[in-house]
Amino acid sequence: MLVAFTVENFLSFDQETEFSMVAGNSTNHPNHCVTVSNQAKIQLLKMGVIYGANASGKSNFVKAIDFARDLVVHGFNSVSFEKKYFRLDKNNAHKDTKFEFQIKLDTQIYAYGFVLRLTTQTLKEEWLVEVGESEDKPIFERTVLENGKSEISINLALDSNTANRFSVYQQDVKNNQLFLTELNNKNLEDIANIEPITGFFRWLKKQLRIVFPESKYAGIDFIGRNDTMSNLFTPLLVHFNTGISGISTQELDFDKTMDKLPEEIKTQLLTDMVSDTAMEVRIEGERFSLFRDKDNEVKIARLNTQHTLKNSNEHENFNLKDESDGTRRLFDLIPLIIDTIKSPKTYIVDEIDRSLHPELTQKFLQMFIANTTNNNSQLIITTHESNLLDAKLLRNDEIWFTEKNKEGATKLYSLEEFKPQHNNDIEKAYLQGRFGAIPFIADTMQLNWSN
């Protein structure tokens, strides 16, 4: 589970800024919390909702998490560093950028972070610590010297053979490579006592999921061919009143369908195909899935939605492109619910309300909580939808705001800072500007459009 995330000097974030999923003093909705068992005083929230005006920094917060995760999981070559620092202060090009994740692994909280210079794409510091109630216990600490060499101290109970292996790993790591990445690219399966190192990397790679407005669930077209997924998916579509009574998959002629793509794109898709993964491809506005059958032959399929005919038990098949924007958005989001039910995940969804009716967005959050009460899944969203500012739906400590100061830097703060009573009309107070984070729009009569 995510405990906190810190960012400094990245996009619209100038000064060090922290977002926290540690529960505050609110007693509302106790089922929205998970207790850290070895630190009974700490409870973590299952949900976080970030509000703010357009261009206030909500999406930049999500991009910061995505950027930091990609650096760890995929390496420095996987991201673009160009002008990612806070550009509204000319001095910031020569200042360091900081990222830190705090997460709960099993019963313990760990913090992993690093400092780097974006303009030179070089690392300055890196650390992994076990967070204690009174003091932290370092797992490893790294400082990169001016000559590019790293000084790394490792505080793990390692036998002599393993200590020698780690010594070699320390010498191999470069100043444009994270030590956590380097270690997890090695075969560590035979090494004991390094779960914080492998567990943190595994959480970033497999349990942290980020969904942008344009993100699509890659395996969605296979729901119609997977009975387990279909049995979970269809009732959810019915629950959201989409009018869809069923789903199925139609396999198409591979050559005729793929011939609509440029040859270089088709070649790249086939090169990227793996045996156990569905790959989504868009052709002339429609969504298809590529997959390999049991004979390793590449096939292509299209998802159909089914609508029951009036006064009949028969149904009519529709292409997904024939459905409304809101329904298509649900096809991107419902797998999130299914995924968080199957195993603990932390999902961060930017602009969750894109193309969704306010009531559907509210239902979606309710469904997430109702179906993940017994596991450690989390859902963090950004939204403009003030309809969600309801004490019957959210706790005060689950609500955050973004706002830019006069220098153009994003400020991120919690509703807890205002100490509102949970029976107050939070939405009304927000729209009145009591909490900030709403757009200021000048009087249109002052724009002199008629001149």
C-alpha cells in the first residue's frame, strides 16, 4: 500500500511536496482504513481524491509518480528528462529533483527515494530505509561522488558469499542507474534477508498501476473469450445501467484486418507479441486484440456488446465503438475493480470522471470500497467532479486539493487542514472557494471582445 509520495522540482512542483495516505483524525467510514499491524497507531486510507482547477497540477502529480516509477522499473532510458524541472524559476535547471515513495510491505513501512539532476541525467543520492516508530533503520544508502563513483553502505545480514556479490553489484552501478534497479536485474532468488529490496521493486512494478485519461486496458477484448472475466464483468455493466446484457468476442480474418495498418506498424506489433499477453491495437477507430493461440499463431479479435431485443430473449451484437463515450470509459475502468478484487493493488487514475456521469463516478467509488474491504487495495483519483464531495462517500482526510501560487508552483494540501465537520456541506463550501483549488475566471465583459 502507498503510505506517502514526495516530489520536489518536477513539472509544476517547486518546493518539496508530500501526499499522504495516512489516516487523520476523522472517524467517518472506518472501513476506508487499514491498520499497519506492527504500528497500531497508524492507519492507511484505501482511497484518495484530488481536486483542483484546470492546470493546477493534478495531472502533474500523477505524472511525477509515473516518472519516478518508470525510472526504477525500466531505467533512465525509458523516460524523457527534457525540461521536466520547475521551469518558472530559472535557477531550478541547476537544482536537484527529489522523489520518495513510502509503502507498506506486509506489516512494515519502508521508504525509498532518490535525488538526481534532470539536466545532466545523473544521480546524486539514493536510499531505502525501514521506517520505525522512533527511528528509521537504513537498508542501503548511496551517495554519488563528483567523479561519478558511488559510495554505498548496505545494512543487511549477509553471509560472506552474498556480501562479495553485493560488492560487485556496487562497483557495476553507474551514476545514471538506480541501485535498486541494478539489484533487481540480478538473480537474487537464492539470497535471504533482502525482501525489502525485492519487495519494494515488485510493488512498483506489479502492484502500482497508473491510468491516464487515454489509457486503455490492453486485454479488454479477451473478456468475451474468458468465462471467469466475463462472469465478473457483465454484472458490473448491468449495475451501471449501460443497457448491455452480455459480451462476446468475434475472431476476424487476420490478414484482411491487419492490412489496414501501415506495414512498419504491423511488423512492430508482431515483433512485440508474446505468447501469454493480449495486445490492443486500434484500426480505423475500432479496438482489437492480438493474441497467440495454442499453436502460437497470431490471431485478431474484436469485442462485441450484446443488447437484448424488445419482447424477445434474443440479442443484437454491437461493436464497442457504437457504445457511448461513458460506456467505453467503463470498459477501461471496470477491469480496475476486478483487478483490485483479485489481489491488492494501488491504482492511480487521472481524470476518472472523463466521459462519466457524476452518478456513475460516485457508484464506481462505492463499488471499489464495497468489493475491497477485506484486502489492501487503494484507489487514488484526480477529478473535477464536486458531486463527490460528500461526507456520506468520503472522509475528510481522503480529500486533497491542488492550487497554484502566484509564482505558478503547485501547492498540494488536505481538507484536514481546514477541520470541517463531516456533517457540513463540503461541496457547497468548496464551490464557494473556502478551500481554494477552484478556477478564477475574469468577468467576460472586461475582455473587450467587441473591440
